[in-house]
Amino acid sequence: MTNLDDKSFYKPSYSNLFNKIKDIKTPIKNEILIALLDGQWHSELELIRVTKKQHGFIGAVTLGTMIHGINHTIKNSYLQKKIVNGKMYYKISDNYVGLTRAAYRFDSNDFI
């Protein structure tokens, strides 16, 4: 058996990020993150459709504001965006997909 120091695997910043993700209580922001849990790129239009089902009219500006708010709250590199053929796409940064899945599994009763 290998004698490894447990502290080498513990990253305090990840613990803080985990708690920040869990502490998001805005339903529309939770829906955005749940839609992005697969770690793939999702178009702005797709995310607008997902949120529109529960919250009525949501446009590109509101979605962009929500994405900016999530990045500001959690970490600036948390959600990525790119433009392909004039269309905006978003995804959770690869470094944080597993952490986000864990946070939502931990609070899964809130999202059933």
C-alpha cells in the first residue's frame, strides 16, 4: 500500500468552489448549470429554450447576464463561451464539470 499524504489531494479552492456552486439558489441559474452538466458546448438558443419553459421570456441579454453573474460568483474561468459562425456557445470549463456534478448530486433533492 502506498503511503500518500491525504493533503496532496485536498485542494481548499475546490472546496470553496463546491460550496459556491451548492449555494446558488436562483432557479434559472440552476437550470442553466444543470443543462451544462454534460460538459459539452450548448448554444445560446438551446439554453434560452431550457430556461424559457419555466420562466417565460428569457432573451440573449438576460442569459448573458446570468452567465456573467455565475462566473462572477464562482470563478471567472468557470463558464466558457465561444462564437461559432456568429452564434454564441457556452459550457462548464473541463476543470469544473466533475465538481459541478458532485455539487448537484449532493443537493439532488432540491432539483427533482
